[in-house]
Amino acid sequence: MAMLTWTIIGLLALCHSSIAYTKFPPGFTFGVATASHQIEGAWNVNGKSENVWDRLSHTRPEMIADGTNGDIACDSYNRYLEDVEELEYLGVDFYRFSLSWARLLPTGRIDHVNPDGIRYYNDLLDALAEKNIEPLVTLFHWDLPQTLQDLGGWTNPKMIDYFRDYADLCFKEFGTKIKSWITFNEPYEICEDAYGDEKKAPAINSHGVGNYLCSDNLLKAHAESYHLYNETYRPVQNGRIMISINSIWYEPSDPSNAEQVVLAEVANQFKFGWFAHPIFTVEGGYPAVMVENVARQSAAEGLSKPRLEQFDDYWIQRIKGTSDFLGINHYTTWLVTGAGVDPTAKSPSWLKDIGAVATMEVGGDSASEWLRVVPTGFANLLRWCKSSYNDPPIYITENGFSDLGTLLDYDRIKYYNDYLSEILNVIYDDGVNVLGYTAWTLMDNFEWRAGFSERFGFYYVNITDPERPRTKKLSADYYRDLIANRELPQDKRYKISQK
Ligand code: GBH
């Protein structure tokens, strides 16, 4: 009997290990990401104007954890060839980086193009082409020209035209070299953290109001630049264009608690659905539950009009379907514990409008308070995206892990390994159409309000040395092996035991 039991356990173990996928499907591509303000430096050099992060870090340095700023950052403006060497070592198929609006258009508007900005990005693009690394380029990764912020930034409807003009310039100047575009990086962070709160520059903190003005304008600006590309540039340039939406994925703390299940879905609609629903669903527009909740709260506040209103039919149609792929930035999962107002919520606010309380007490930790290690949450998010958005083709446009900068970064390796393993699970078991993966990030860089205190890179950057030397971490070798073999590395030196 004992013998039989052991045989069965052995067989089960065998079966189990044979379903731990390690190989990526043919055609799956790998890249690594950065963003202009986090790496370039040269903040006031050769015609670049001030952006909202320059302004915040210079005038309110106490708002940056370690008092650093993006003045020099990784000095990629001068050292981009070192960046390209690192990319070559990793062996990536593509490099995701962003363009600095204030470097290209110092007034923010199209009236004056800065030739040095055009030159800089052409030099970078040529260096990438020489190494056969495809560019995946973000138009807006948070560094708004201060001139446009002075006019209200994303709360001003004129931003729809200004962004379209900026996109037009980029398509025209770089479109023969760039075949893959991302309009916005993480609209949630822009609207909620920067306008509805003070977690990001310009730190407007117009909670419950500015955040929704922002989303109205940002989604329209996205749609207008998509249509411009689609109608004017795509026929000759043959590229593709998408948006990258970020998630904190919410799960019920107790999956058998029906109220928590419903509230986790509400939270996901407020977070991911806020920007995904208008673009990726058949009906379009903001999620119904979001419109209803904000209307109910607004009425209770005695307002004659809700703080967020549904788009009219023209805009619902105009915004719908304006992304060739669903770009997902994903790092972590939080747990919904029940109904109510989160104790940290301001009034009014997006957080109060949700009407749910969440906790970060889940998974392993990282150097970032908000980032908990929950690989299964990634699989759940991806399955949810497949069913909520009609099985879209998906690119993971960011995923990564922070520590304090150690070179033997086993925790980062394990994070990548476990999250990538979940991607394989959903590809093979659930048919989720994930086509590519982007790791955040190439090298330690200016991590916004965390400064350089939280580090996400494959390369360590010494920011006390003017040469900004970069030192390879062990995770760089892990990612290089992964890409070379299109398979999760098994090598003992990474200290990961495959399932
Ligand atoms: C990405 O944002 C960015 O695109 C990238 O530039 C950045 O360097 C990278 O991730 C690493 O952070 O605890 O309530 O203050 C990730 C989005 C930003 C979501 C921080 C959670 C903190 C929430 N995350 N945010 S809170």
C-alpha cells in the first residue's frame, strides 16, 4: 500500500513538473524599457526646456525621497552608446524608450522645433538600427513641458491639440525608423497621481476633480493621435500604435466572500477599466460602475453635476478601438478586504468613489512599499483582460522588481522567473494572446519621487560618480540567457528551483 501511495505521489510529481512550461512560443519577443526623464539628464542643455519633473524636484526637493533629481540621471543624453552596448549584451529584440517633449518642442507647442532634440533621437535610433534592435517608442512618459502645465496641463482641453501636434511631429520626423508607438505610459498614474493627488509631478492634488478632467482630455488626445497615425502615417509607414495601461490588480482577500469578489471587480474597473474600457470594449465609454459610483457620490456632496460624466456618443465612437494592442504595465497585486472608505482616502476622491478598502499585506516584499510579489495575480489579470476585452493581442510593456541595488540580485531573478512562468501558463493553458514582454528596466534610474532609493535595473548605476558607471547585475545574465534560448534559464547559479 505504502509502495503504491509513493508511486502515485511520484507520478503526480512527474505530471506536475511536465506542466511547468519553460519555453516561449515562436515569435514571442523580449525587450527592456526606460523613460526619458528617468535616464537622459541634460535637463537644460542644447535647447531643452523645463518639464514638470524638473520643476517639482528643483522647487520642492523635499518631495523626492533622497533629494535627487533628473538633472543628470544616468546621463543617457551623453552616454546613449553605453545604453546600446548594454542592450546588445542583453540581446533584446526591442528597446522601449520615451521621447522628451520638452527637448523636441521647448514651448510645448509646434511653433518651434529644437533641432538638437531631433538630432539626439536620430543618433539613438541609428545606433539601435546598427545592432538590429527595434525601437518601441513612448510619446508621453510623464515629463510634460512646464509651459503647458502653466496652461493647466492635462486638465486643459487644448491639450488634445497640443498632444496631436507633438505626435504629428514625431511621426513625421521619426516614423521611417520607428514602427511601434505607445501614446501614453500609464494614464492612471498621470491623471490620478499627478492631478488627483501629489504622488507625481505636477502634484496638483485636485482629488476627485482634476483626475477626471485629465482622463477626459487624455483619452481624447490618445484617440486623435491614433486616428492621425492610422489615416495619415500608417498607409506609408506601416507601423503600429497602442497605449500602455497599468494595473494594480485587485483580488478579494477571501475568494469565498461574495461582497469582496464584487468589490475587487469594481476596483479593477476603476483602476484598469478607467482607461481600458473606453478603448478596448465593444460598447466603449467609461465603465458603467464608475459612472454610477461617481454620480452617487457627487449627488451626496450636493453637486448639480457629477464630477465624472460619460463621454457623448461622438467621443465614445471616436475613442473606441484606438489601439492595435493592449499594452500592460504590471508589477503587483493588492487585496480588497471589504466595503467602505479607505482610511487614506481624501474627500472627494477617486479612492473614495470606489467604495472599497484594500490592503498591501500580500506576497513577498520589495524595496517599494507598493510592490508586493504575487505572480499568480499576474495570471489572473491576464485572464481577466482576455475575457473583459474580447481576447486582445497583448504586449507586456513593463514588469519588474525593486531592491536597494545589490549586484547578486536573486530576488529580482526570482521575481522575473515566477512572473514569466505565469505568462507561459496563461499562454498555453488559457490561450491568452501575449506576444511580447518588456522588463523594467535597463539600468537603475531616477525612480520619480523615490529618487534613486529604489532600484529596478539590470545594471547598477553609481550616481555619485560623474561618469555614471554602470555595473552588470546577475539578473542581466539571467535575462540574456532567457532571450538567447527563449526559455526560462535553469542554470544553478541563478538559484531558482523550477516548479
Ligand atoms: C512604472 O509605474 C513607471 O512606468 C516607471 O516609470 C517606473 O519607474 C516603474 O513603474 C517603477 O515604479 O503606494 O499608492 O503611492 C508603476 C506604477 C507607481 C504604481 C507607484 C504604484 C505607488 C502607489 N506604480 N505607485 S502608492
